Amino acid sequence: MKIVDVLFTKSYTGFYFDDQKAIKKDAIQNGFMYVGEPQTDGFKQIRVPGEAISIQLVLENGDVGIGDCAAVQYSGAGGRDPLFLAEDYIPYLEKHIKPLLIGEDVSSFKQLSEKYDHMIVEGKRLHTAMRYGISQALLSATAAATKRTLAEVIRDEYNPTHHILKRVPIFAQSGDDRYNNVDKMILKSVDAMPHALINNVKDKLGYQGEKLIAYVKWMRDRILAYKLTNDYNPILHVDVYGTIGIAFHNDIEKIVDYCKELEDAAKPFMIRLEGPIDTGDREGTMIALRDITKRIDEEKINVEIVADEWCNTYEDIVYFADNKAGHMLQIKTPDLGGLNNIAESILYCKQKGIGAYCGGTCNETNVSAIATTNVAIACNADLCLAKPGMDVDSGFMIVKNEMERVLARANRGK
């Protein structure tokens, strides 16, 4: 089945692009806005509307494969590609990519996705957002052409021994509304929560981490008071964006001691700590996370470390996994480019005994969320992010409902 036409349109994402560097420098939040000077190239202000480019691949029989080119909330940070705005990249796609896609046979996915993921145009690889969206559209087209779910296509081409597809635990994110949104997560019995967006020391972590400790205790008590069933046992998963390293001057032993305080505050629940330290480069961050993980294991502290910043590409995933730089790695889906890299990253983590978190960003779309949920199911990931948005309900609805639909269809009669 061949592609006969390609359509590109500007879309909006479920959240915003934020200048992480400016926020870490204690930019002032005024309502939903941030006040201050942007610090990252491409940002005209600290918070700007999130944009995507929708791709529609029209097939010979009239079926359409769809995908959305989307980039993470903190574009341009942590070694990522620059800010992705539709008006900058639609002309590029029209000129360089559309003529190549027309005539492609979408009977299988893997080879085509790898072709566009590795493509060099004018001496450069495509922006990760473009590779992400193109691969989604190709997967959607292959699924339509072969009458399978997206998950079955990925499973059959990447993980063929995984016969019975299963549910993947879902992780919801609260955004700045880290209290009301915890209540929503409790009501919906979310598997892992709340993300919490602890992205600066002054207002959210505390200079000795005291504000996060208080928040974890509050969350623990809230779950115990309002959980709907006695067996509800969520994992408390908090993303701190390197702020613990800032507060404790990157002192590994002080960070490990603080992890022990978090463990005590979270009991009886387990806590995951994402991005405790960010040294500003890949090598330093990997070494620091490796050492923190090792010390936590030696001390038998019931805290799991999750790598995020500087662990962006398939090669980064391999490097961090080989060095055990974290108990779990976030496979931050838009940063990986093609879905082929996401599938291979999940499977590599599983092979190495490292937790595989099929993540992403609040700044995606329903289309990209559906695609990556299918990849998570197909590769048996350990965790799947509810996305897009920060309101809990919409992202959880999209991911949870897609998961249930896919499992019902793919496992029918098995």
C-alpha cells in the first residue's frame, strides 16, 4: 500500500514550551505567566504556546495515517534540539520530506521508520520532533494498511515473543497544581503519581529540601485518608529537575542522606526520585546518577532513582543503562525521534534489568500519546506517562482508554 499524498497542518499541543534555564534561575511566576528574561535560544518569552505539526499520509485506498511532530516542554535544555515552531518547519517538510514520502510502500514499519529517522538533509539529521511525527504517521499507515493495532505492528516487528499484550502502569503528572491534582489521582487510583514539577529550589524544594519533605508527607497522608480501596498502593514519583543537586551542592553523600529522609516521609509507599542531579553535561550527570544509585543500593534505601536530563537519545539510553545510572530511565519519547528508537530503548532497558519508563512530555498531542502508548504496550514497558497536559484527567483518559481498547482488540480470542 503506497502513499499518494502528504498533508501538513499547524497544531497545538496539550501544554506550553517553557524556558527551563530561566525558571531554574528563579523566574517570577505571575498567575500562569513567568516574568523575566528568557535564557534559552529561540524563546521570546519564558512561556510560549506549545505547537506541533500534524502529518497525514493519504494511502491508495483512501486510508490515512496520522502523526504529530511534537517537542518537549523544556525544548533546548539538557542537550535537546531547539524550540520547534510550526511556521519554521512546515516549509522545510514541504520541500524536503513530502516528495520522498509520496510513493513509499507502508506494508511494513521498521525499515521505513529507520530510513527517515536516520535521514540527513543539507548535512543535518531532521529535528527530533519531525522524526517523531513522521514515524507516528508511518506506524499509523502500516496499521491501517495491514488491519492491525499500532501495538501489534510494533510487537510483530520488534518484540515477537511478547504474545499476550498487557497493561502498563500509568504515571500521571500534576503540573503546578500539585495538591488538587493529587486528589484527582487518588480518585482515579493512578498507579504512579504525582510528578509535582519541583523545578526550583526557593519555592518548591526548599534550600534544605524541607518543602519537598513536607509535600511528600502531605501526599502520603492524603492517600491513606482518601484511597478508595485498601489495596491501592501507588508509587510516589517526583521529578525534581536537578534541584536536589543544586540545594546540596552536588554532594553525593548529602543527596543520599536526603533520599533516606524522603523514604521515611513516604512510608508506607515507595518513592521514585526523577532527575535528582543535573551537572549540565551528559558525562557528569551519568556519573552522578550512577554513584547515587550505587550508594542507595548499598544503604538499602527504598528509593528508586530515575534518569531524565541528558538521557535523550537511544545512544544515551544504552550508555546510562550500561552504567546503571538510575534504577529506571525515562525514555522521553519526543527526544528519541523515531518510534523505532523508543521501541529499541524500552527493550534494551528490559534486557539490562533497568526500569523502562515510556515517558514524554505534557507538551504533546493526543495523537502522539496514543502512538507511544501502543509502543509501551508492545514492548512491555514498566511505566507509561499519562499525557498530554497537566490537568490529570485528559492525559489519563487518553492513555488509559487507548490501552484498554488496544488490549481488548489485540487479545481478542486469546
